Amino acid sequence: MKKGITIIVCLLVGFLIGSHVDGVPKSIALSTYRIITDKESVGMLGTKEVVRPLSLNRKQTAFLLMDVWDIQKMVKNAQYYNNRFDKVTREKIVPLLDVVRKNRVFVIHAAHGEKEHPLVKQLPGEMNADNMDTETLTRILKARGIDTIIYSGFATNKCILFRPSGMLNMQPRGFRVILVKDATAAEEPEGAEWKKNVVIDMVESNVGPTTTAEYLRKALEEG
């Protein structure tokens, strides 16, 4: 009887250890947004945005910082870019990056030769994908077992999509791509967000789901 109990306890302990990474659960349930076809919807072309849970494995997920530059020193003639990008960086990206790091999600920096914002400075063990072509990045990430890339950074309507490490290049190579839609901003006039919203609509319809900083924080911290 005691032997049987011991075996059961050992199996249970092994299961718990195997389902955790350094004390945190391997898998998380992330709430995500997608646009689906809905014949009953009165929205454009019979579509609607829905929220659905998505299961992710922390060891197979990367968090990518796209061109999170020290923007205040770069764009001198477009103060609204400075203010908007800096606000998103400080209020959304930096706190989210802290949660990502604490939960041991692999971090990728893609600043493309520019100086990163001092609050997202690369730490040991994180990847620098500056000027890395799509095929090289694909090979490295697949060798690490990464199958999901979560995107934050700038700009929604340009680099997030079109860089070698961008969503439109990585998704066709077999990666599940997710955009944190409130941890990004587009290049557009002050007070406007129509370019960003158009891209988000396109991404949710054709490329991959989106999520929010709060949804990702909750998923990582609560498992």
C-alpha cells in the first residue's frame, strides 16, 4: 500500500515539475482578438471581432521589441511622434517587458542599428536581431523551439509588418504571430489612430490574433 502511494506521489511531482519552467507554468491561456465571418453581423462585409482564449507554451514563445527607439533624440520635427511613441513605451511596453522577463519569456530586440529606448535596454540572455535577415532569424528561432512571436513596438503601419522580423515575413514561415495592440502606435497625425486601427483590422482578419498588454500580463502572472 505504501509503495503504491509513493509511486502516485512521485508521478504527481513529476507531472508538476514537467508542467512548470523554473517555478512558473509552461502553458498559459491568453485572451486574443480575431475578426471572423459572421452572416448575422451587421458589421462591414459580415464580420465581427471576437475574443478567444489561445494556449501558449512559454518556452516556445518570444516577445519581440520592434524599433523601440530613443525617439526623443531622433525625430526633432515631429513632436507628436515623440510624445505618442514615448507614452506607449513608458506606459505599456516597459511594464509589460518587466512581466515578460520575470516570467522567463524569450526576448528579442530589433532596433535596426538605432539606439534603443534606455528603459528597454537589452539584458544578458536576450537576443539582438538587428539587421538579421528573415531566413537567419527563422533558423535561429526554430532551433530554440520557438513557434510563437508576440510583437510590440513601432510603427504599427510600417516596421511591425514589413521588417525582416515583421509579422508579414515571419507568419508565412510557420510562426504564430500576435500583436499587442495597445503596445504599439502608427506614424500618423496627432490625435489620429485610423492608420493603426486599419492595420489592426487587417492583422486580425488575415495574419494573426491581437491581444492587449493587460491580457498578456494577466495570462503570464496568473497562468
